[in-house]
Amino acid sequence: MAKTDVANRLIWFKGQIMNVNDAKVNVLSPTSQFGLNVFEGIPCYWNDEKKQLFAFRLSEHYDRLIRSAKLLQLDSPYTKDDYQKALVDTVKSNEYDENLSVRQTLFVDGFGSWGSEGPVEMFIAPIPRGRTWLNITRKD
């Protein structure tokens, strides 16, 4: 299990890994006022045999996140590689060895209205799901 409890987990916020309680968003930001953000919920599954966590279809999740940001005309300063590195760094810093749902969100920070395009920032919040097992049969 993680080295910290959920209420004190480490998240990725605006370029750095920090305790979730230290992350602050301006209450007058377009995200706080209007919910101006896009996100992906990325399932990750722990493989006990390999002692490794596997993110499910990560590339497709990031393609969808990028498309969603473009639809809202949000100009993300992050690349697909940045998204992946931030997710991996966040998960590793928490030392998870269980299934996760990872919330990766691009949001509009600062001041502005619903029509604001930026500045765009990101947070990544892993949500532990325990060691539940799925029996998935692949039919190719």
C-alpha cells in the first residue's frame, strides 16, 4: 500500500509533487467558478507477479485529453511525454502497489471568465482502489 494515507497522498500540481493539502487553486479562477477543465480517469492495475503497475491504454487516454483541451481551446503547455512522466513520478512517489484510478486534469488557472483560454495548469491525483482482481478474457 502507499506510504501515506489518502488524505495525505502526494499529487502532481503545477509542475511539482506535493502533499494534496498544500495544493491551492484561486477561488476566482475559471476552474473554481465555472468548472473550466478537462480530465481523464486513467485506470492502473497492479500485477503482483511482476511487481509492477500497468496503466490501461495510456496513449489513448492522452489523445483524448489533448482532443478535449483543443475542443475548449485550451492551450496546454504540456506534451504527451510530460503527461506520462508526471503520472509515473506521482505514482512512484506514493509507492503504490495496488490498483489505482488516476485523475489527470488540465485546468484554467488565474483570473478570468468561462471564455478564458489560460493559463492552463495540470494536476494528477491517484486514487487507490485496493487489490481487486478482474478476470478479463481477450478476444482478438
